[in-house]
Amino acid sequence: CQPMGVWPPACRNGFAVPDETVRQILEYAAYTSWVIGALYLFLILCFCSRIREAIAINKVAAIFVAGNPTLLLVPLIQAVLAVLWVGSWVFFASFLLSQVPEDYTPSGTFATYAEAYGTATTPGQCTDKWPTGFTYKDDDNCEIVNG
């Protein structure tokens, strides 16, 4: 029997969180959660009329969709058209890329920048055809290791 008005002693088996500071932080976090919950409940009560209005609008929309079930086909048709559109773009892009001959652009490495880009009078292997390509010059002189 626990008499009224008597505070129970501290936990007999110790606290689950042994540090006093952490226990206080958790206690304040609990108070903060309760305050946020109370504010949320207050907002729900303040917006009660708007919530009822939104429910009424949804009821009318549901009645409209029930009377016109073909409306449900609109998103399906749009999705099919979007897939066909993207598929046609993929097909035509693949076709265009497949028209470039394999030996049109060099795929090897170059010993010098002049060999790849060329000089003022002689085009390099990357810039000798139209449209002229571009070259990347390693200004940091990075070395390829195990490559």
C-alpha cells in the first residue's frame, strides 16, 4: 500500500540511464514533445471547419468519379504515351549514335599534346575531322599507375 502524498523512492534497481544530465535532457525532451503535441491538437481544433470542408469536397469528387469511371483511364493513357515518347527518343538517339563509324574518333592514348590536338599548321588526330573534337590537357602532369 502506498500512502497518498508520499513520493516513491528512487528506482530500487538503479536508473536505465545512469547519467543525471542525460536524464534531465530526456525529461526536457519529453516536455517539449508534449508541448508540440498540444500545439498540434490546438491547430487541429482551430482548423476543424476547414477539415470538414475538405471532407465535403472529397465526397463530391468521389461521387463525380463514381459517375464517370472513364476518368480513371486518363492517367493510364498519359503514362502509356509518356513511355512511347521516351521509347521513341531512345530509339532515335541509338540510331544516330550507331551511324558514327567505329574508326571516326581515336580511342587510343597520345604521347604528346601536339599529336592529339595538333599545331597551328597541322591538325591533330582529335581535330582532323568535322566536327572537330576537343582534347583534355593534363596540366598537373598526373601519372597513370598500374594502368
